[in-house]
Amino acid sequence: MKTISQIINEAKNNTLKIKQSEAKKLSKTDLGKKNFKNFYHEIYDTDPEWTDLNPDVTLGEAFIEFLNGTDPYDIMGVYDSIFRERLFKMFAELAGVSYNDIYDHWMAND
């Protein structure tokens, strides 16, 4: 599996189709098919603000949007850095990369 850094480098070299194909594969896994809001609540069940999260996206769909440059706060529907950090941890688990890889991708595309 490619790292986020490799996917980012390919995207910078106009190979966006490769980037999308990698994300699409991940979105079809059991983890990628999980509803983002429900999965968040499974992990962080004591967080009362989970009800504000976007109910209409799977983790895989959120990851594809993120890789395509959508702001993570817009994906979640919540504008809180704690939620973003937790989303990035989920993306890292989904993609099999580090949190830092996810964060670096965000910074490179901000």
C-alpha cells in the first residue's frame, strides 16, 4: 500500500487518478464503509457533541473528500480541532499510515 506521502507526491505530479483509486479501494473496506458519525460515537461515546457531526458520510467517503482537498471541518460539519484530530486518527487507521502523514497532507493542501 502507498503512503499518504506517496499519494501526495503523485497528486502533485498530476496523477490524481491514482490518488482517487487508492482512496476508493480503502473506502470499500469494512472500516471505510462505516458511517463516520456512528463510528465516532462508538469510539468517543462520552463526547456529547457527537450529535453535531455530519450524519451523511462514511469514513471512506470522508477520506476521499479529504484527499481531494475538502477541508476536514467541512466534512465533519463541526469546527473544533479536537474533532479534527480524532478524524485524522481515523483516517490514519483507515489508510494504515501515521497521524503525521495525514496532518502533513492537510498542511500541504491548506
